[in-house]
Amino acid sequence: MTLPATTRFAPSPTGFLHLGHVVSGLYSRIMAGESGRFLIRIEDIDTTRCTPELTAALREDLDWLELSSDAPVRQQSRHLSEYHAVLETLRKRGLLYPCFCTRREIADAATQTAPDGSVVYPGTCRHGAVHAGREPVWRLDMGRAIDVLQEVPGWQELGHGRIAGQAGTFGDIVLARRDTGVSYHLCVTHDDALQGVTTVTRGRDLYEATSVQRVLQDLMGWPEPVYAHHALIMDADGQKLSKRDGAEGVRVLRQKGWTARQVLEHPLVRQALKESFIPAGRSPDR
């Protein structure tokens, strides 16, 4: 017997809501099904770009679209102490090390690229290099982590079966940034476990990141969810629709007189959902 799913939609308020967000929110709600739970989480750890005004605007637009959470909305910036506790656990296990390298130094020394297109850190500070006066980031020693786990974790992708993980090809990822003291990978895996998310729904642009996040889940003994990565809305140049595309912003459409139903049924939204895996019996009209 398959238990009801708990899904989450986790936008970051670095700009106004756009149609790409609508796809993600609607897809998550669809995948929860009639008997499951659909959660909304505000991922606002980037205190430079995420402002209270943008957070308020995001929540207002979600209310207008009637995309409501089945539990109180979690806002990551209010839970930083929880993420720091996870970092401390990993430090005590000898799985983190401070890195003092600048972006320029990393770019000059790097020779490899990760599956998601990011530069692989060459490991300069792994053996204790220190630069006086520089604030460090904290990196996961990926090789040591994989040794501890004795495997490279894979994941279950709905509609596609078991996917082999490639965490080792990402190198030593940052888990605590200089500016925020935490990182996306750390916070998202912690919150998915804490909130009991059983089906992680998100865009295909985050597909490769799953390899890294599965390592963190196994290191911390957190449950392994299943994953469902939906299709993206692409612009005329074949690039992912982003917050800079104001013409497709929810606020702009509202100002033009669109109704919430019309936005949810926008042709670009429907096309992305059509190209995504949706189990039989699930419907957008929940």
C-alpha cells in the first residue's frame, strides 16, 4: 500500500513570483494528490537578495493564486540555529574543513566541472591551509563522506526508477557560506527531513543537485524521499524563464486583468506540466 505523499513548494523571495514558480507550486500540489499534504516553505537564507518586502509580495501572490499550505509556512531565516547545529555535528565528525580561497583563486586553479556546470573546487585548503584575515567558508570533505557511507548514494526518480548518484564529481561543496553561514544544500535537506517531505518536487535544473543532497541525508540519518523533477518553462532563446522576465510575472498578469484561474491555466504552465511526469489519477484541480 502506497502512503499519501507530502510534497513542498519552496520559492526563494529574490524577486517577484513568475510563471516558473507557478509550475513548481502547481506541480507540487498535484503530486500531493487528494489525500496527501502540500507544504509551502520560504527559502530566504540569502539575506542580501531576500527582503521582507519581496517575501510579503510572494505570499500575497500565492494567496491570490489560492496555493495554500496544509501546515504553517516555514521561513528558513527564522531557523538558522537549527542549520548551525547540523554543521557542528558534521564538524565534530571531521567531515568539514574551512576554506579561505577566493572565487578568483578557485577559478584559476580548477580543472574540472561538475555535472551541474559549476566549477569543482580543487581541494586547496583540504589539508589545513590558512589565510590570515580572511573569513572562511566551510566545505564538506566529499571523499571522506563517501568513505564513511561506503557508497555513492543514488535516488528514486518517479517515472524513471533508480538513478545512480554522482556526488564524487562535485568535489568538496560549500555547506556554510561567508555571507549567510549556511547553504542551500544544507538547509533544504534539513527541512525536507524535519517536515516529513516524502516526495521532493522541483524543476529539472536542480536534478543534478540531488546527488549531493543524498549524501547529506545519509550522513545525518535522515529519511530518503523520492524525487520528481518537472519540466521548465523556456524562453524564445531556449533559456529557463527567470525572475528577470517581468512579462511573465504574476504581478504583471494581475495588473493586466488576468484571473488566478487564467494564470494557473496559462499555456506555458500547461505545456510544462504536460512534459512532466504525473501519475495516473492526479489532477491540477485539487
